[in-house]
Amino acid sequence: MNQTSHPVHPDISEEMWGKIDKIIANGKGKPGSVIAVLRESQEVVGYLPTELISHISRGLVLPTSQVFGVATFYSFFSLTPKGRHTVRVCTGTACYVKGIKEAIGRIRNTYGIKEGETSEDRKFSLEGVRCLGACGLAPVMIVDKDIYGEVTSDKVINILEKYE
Amino acid sequence: MNKIRTQLMLCGGTGCESTGSERVREALTREIEGQGLKDEVEIVVTGCNGFCAVGPVMVVQPEGIFYQKIKPEDAAELVEEHFLKGRPLKRLFYKEPASKNIIPRMDDIPFFASQMFRAMRNKGLIDPEVIDEYIARDGYFALAKALNEMTADDIIEEMLVSGLRGRGGAGFPAGMKWKFAKGAEGEKKYVLCNADEGDPGAFMDRSLLESDPHAVLEGMTIAAKAINAHKGYIYCRSEYPLAIRRLGIAIAQAKDYGLLGEDILGSGFDFDIEVYQGAGAFVCGEETALMRSIEGKRGMPRPRPPFPAHKGLWEKPTILNNVETLVNVPQIILNGGKWYAGVGTEKSKGTKVFALSGDVSNIGLVEIPMGTTLRTLVYDIGGGVPNKRKFKAVQLGGPSGGCVPEERLDTRIDYEEIVKVGAIMGSGGAIVMDDHTCMVDMARYFMDFIQDESCGKCTPCREGTRQMLDILEEICLGKGKAGDIERLEALAHVVGKASLCGLGQTASNPVLSTLRYFREEYEAHIEEKRCPAKVCPNLVKFEVDPDLCKRCGICYKACPANAIIWEKKQVAVIDKDKCIKCMTCYAKCPFDSII
């Protein structure tokens, strides 16, 4: 029987480790593959725990410092757990001019979270993103994969209340 | 045999998709089949049409009838009236906001009429997921010409004659870049496409990738032939999933047709393209940072020289062109550089795509000849500022750019002319702002963006932007001090002169341009603790002016905290204990009566 060579982590199941090892095997030896490996691993687990980053660096035979450096540089990667729903508010210029700041203020007042934070009940994670390129619908908010246009401060809470 | 007499070009761009074009497609398909028109009427899902503000949109070809804001419920009536009885459905036509005129044909709508489509020539006309449709519009003809009839020098010469300059913003002549890379020594060379469209308020590249992905591939392959590269990467933001998917489809189809990969069109030339997904870092739009990122490192810029044309990706000669630049290449090769240069100003040739958004009636994607005035862009094409508000400024060039006020609107679109008025051409974001926009807050917004996105490598950018942001935040909070403006100007000078890359060098532009045209707003914030546009929550009173209040109750209905006391025919009053200072009432009041 193969002995498991990965660390133990409460948020990562045996099945997830299997997927991760496949992702690492795919990227191994390919120059520049580390960002893709981190992205795909994050898709499996939901975020990148420190133990996972170390595991990836061992698998790709890269210094942990380098992989950690990449994971902390790009805003796409998160080293902390996320809520059940990810609320991405567009903070691009068009959305800003059209009032996303007021909508974010309402989210902060209602759920007690700022950009980059997760609500205590782990229901929502709020992320500010730089222009989604859907300026025609400004202000824009994406909850998981649902796009909402013209999200003004009076509408935003009604939309979020639909999510469990 | 199929006898398609009518094609419905339904927009499947991001804007229309999120307003429900997929559900419209399903409903239309059902109705067309139900009416037995399946062999006569065909639905084609196209890339971004450009007129995002009135989506979902559909153009009926060949007659060119334009339908807007289509809902799935409209499908039955639309199919019966237009395609069965031959009576176009007026209810869904475009109505001009000012004159209330109904305009049935797309080409007659002012938004489209003043435009000139070169980069966007296929938008809304082809299904971006079917290579044959691109080929039917002369696609890959330029590639065949470049590979079989032209030498590398011929291609570069044609590019130089065209005068095409980098559409990513810096405006470096594309042909020169290629010439340097061709002359550079090295067995391996790379062609990169910059699709890391990071400027907030810019969505030109997204739409081009979504509506015409093959044009990017063709442009890259021609560039590859010119510098003798055999490998290319498209560096695309991960925020653009649809663009990434369509590029993947396009690459697979092109390989299948022998238009990409080994021995392209039997010419013996090999070229392969890979899509590389960014991971969210604005600075990766800078060329050396982008290359680092593809190498799997932190995307930090490095000093130049050496320039990428000599030492780029993996230290090999590399050219990096923006999406819009590359999309123009096939037509330059096909029609000649002279043709391309036939439009434009002395130093800025051809057309430029702008993403027009913000406080403007016609939001969408616009392509206009260089030399057009900003006034034409904002008023004739954009339809001016809605809701009876006044124009204040148009912001060009994103966080590296500046705000152009009313008195400079007759500036012509030209790389050098735009710099003279304190902005930059940039990648093409044009955000219109009305008189409810606070220019100090805008400067603070852009500085916050830059400060957040500064990679931290060089001190002037890392620390300087922090200091500038601190000052701007204090001003917006009503804690501005005498001398703040001068401190901002001094910092701007240092950050601009001493930063390593373009991000830092241009970081002060939004501050400098707002200081240049709206200095009195800064002074009002600092000296009078007043925000003239009534945007900064600490500098407004949250009171209703009884003389201005029209007693309509709109603020009462909009307030999320039930902090407004109002009854019919009564002046509204704000309960300051309940008020959460969310500014909703300021945004909603049509009479500016909240002070």
C-alpha cells in the first residue's frame, strides 16, 4: 500500500489530496507552472493553507519561499478560508462613479465585513475586485457565479438575502 | 436543403449575457421551431455588439434591424410579427433619448453612425466560436499572404508604414518593436499578447477577445513570422473566463485547420500559442512584470534596458503587443500600411477603441478615427450626461491618466494632444463624470488603487503613494491642513521622477490633473471643510433644505435605515440618530435638496 506522503489538514480530505497530487504531477518540471498549480489547488480546497503551499513546493521542487512569495503576491490567492458564498464587488472606476461605495457600505453595516473579510458565520466573503469589464451594468456585483448589474445601495441587501 | 433567409445576430458578450441573452436565445429557439421556421431563420450568438447599455441586443440580418432590451417573454410576439408576418416589432426598437425618435436600423443609430470599425470589424457579425465565419470575412487571408508572399522585412515595412502605435497606452510604434526583436540575436524568440486589461473602466480587450479571438491569433502569427518566433503566449486576466474559453476554442480550431501549429499553410513555418492566466496583479500589465509572471515568479518589473526585444521572457528576445494592436495587424497586411495610415492625425494613425462608461447615456464600446474630438465621443456618440445632470469631466487612461474638463473637450484624440491636457491615451477607458462626482474623492480613489497595486519593489512608488493617499484621505475626511496641496505636488514630482516602472511614474497623474482643473475643490475641502459635489460623508450636513425639497418622498423610500421622516406634501427631515451616513439619499434626490 502506498503510504500517504502529505501533511494532515482538517480542511483537506483524502480525495482532495489525490487531486492535488495529480495537479502537481502535471506541473512538475514545466517552467513557470507554479501559478497554474496554485490556482488549480485553490479550486480544489477553496483556499491555500500554509501546509498545502509547503506540499506544493516540495512537489514542484521549488524553494518554499518562492512558492509562498507567489501565493502572497497575487490577489487571486487566499491563505485564509472563505465563506460559503463569495461576494465580489467591482471597484472599477465606472462602478465607483455609479455608487458601489455606498453598496459596500450597506454590506459592511449589515454583515459586519469589510473587503477581504469573511462574516463570522462563514456565510459571505467580501472581495473588492478591480474592474470586471462589465461597465455597462455598473455598479456590478458577482455572488459566486451570478452577475448582478445596477447594484445600488438600496438593492444590494435584498440580493444577498436570497443566499443561504 | 436549408434556405436560411434571416440571421438573428444575438449578442452573447458579457454585458448582454448578464442581462439574460442566454434565456432570450432559448425562448427564440423554441418559438422559431414552434412556428416551423427552423430552416429559414437562424440564431447566431455573437461576441460583444458594443452597445452594452441597452442589452440584450440583437441585429436581424440582412436588413440590419436593431432590437434592444429583449426579454424572453418578447420571443413569441417577435417571432410571429417579424419572421412570420414580416412586420418588425417597433416596441423593441431603439428610441433616441433626446428626440424620442424611433430608429429601426442599427446603422442609423447615432451611437453607431459616427464610428469606424476596423479593430471591431467583425463584432456582432460572426460567431466567435466558429472559425469558418472568421474565414468567410477574409480571416487568415493576411496570414497566407504574410507566410507565402512576404519576407519578414516586408511585414515590418508594412507595419512601419501603417504608423500603428501600441494600443495598450504607451503608444510605441509596433513596427519598431518588431524591427528590434527581428534584429536581436537568439535562436528562441517569443511573441506575447498582453490581455491583462487592468485599467478600471476599460473593457475593450475583453470584448475583442470575446467577439473576434481568431484576429488575435492571426495577428500574433504574423508577428511571429516577422521576428522568427515559434512560441507565443496570451497573458489573459482570470477575471475574463469567457475570453479564455473562446481563445481555447479558437486555438484548437486553428490548429485543426492547419492555421496554427506545425507547417502552417504548408509554408514550413511553425508557431504555437498558449493561453496563460493571470492571477490578479495590476502591475503585470507592465511588460517586464508580465514576463516574470509567465516565468512563475512574483510579477515585479525590472529596470530597462535591457529591453524585452533583446532580453525578455526567459531572457530571450520577446515582443509584447496589446490585444487591440494585434487585431489590427491582419488588415494592415491585407490592405497595406498606406490604407491604415489613411485615417488619423499626423502622428496617430488609424482608429482607437474606447470603452465609454460612467455617467453617460450610451454606455458601450466605441471605435473612432484618431483625430475625433472628445466632445464627439461624449456627446454625439455617448449621448451626453443623463438625468439632467451636468458634465464635469471625462477620465482617460485609468490610474495613469487624468480628468479632462468641459473646456478641453475639443481636444482631438491623438497620443500627443491628450498628454498636453494632462491625461494619456491609455488603453481606452473613458469614464464620464457628472457634477455629482467629487474630484478630490476621485483622486483619492485612484491613489488607493495604485497604492494597493504597487508591487513594493521601489521605494518612491511604495512609500510615496502611501503618503499621497494618507493626505488625500485626510482631506476627504475634513482633516485637510494648509500646505497639503503643496505636499501632494512635491510628492507627485518625486514619485513620478524616481519610480522604476510606468505604474509609479504615472501614479500621480490623477492627482495632478484634478489639481490642474479642479484646484478650488481641494481648497473647499481643506479651507472650508466643504465638499462641493456632496460626496464626502464627513463634509456634508445630512440635512434637507426646505426651500429645495419638492416633498416627493423619493429619499424616504430609498433610505435603508428608515432615518427619513416624511409624509405626503411635507418636507422630509433626516433623523440623525438613525442615519447611517450611507449617502443613498444624496444619490437619489433629483433636486439636490439634501445638503
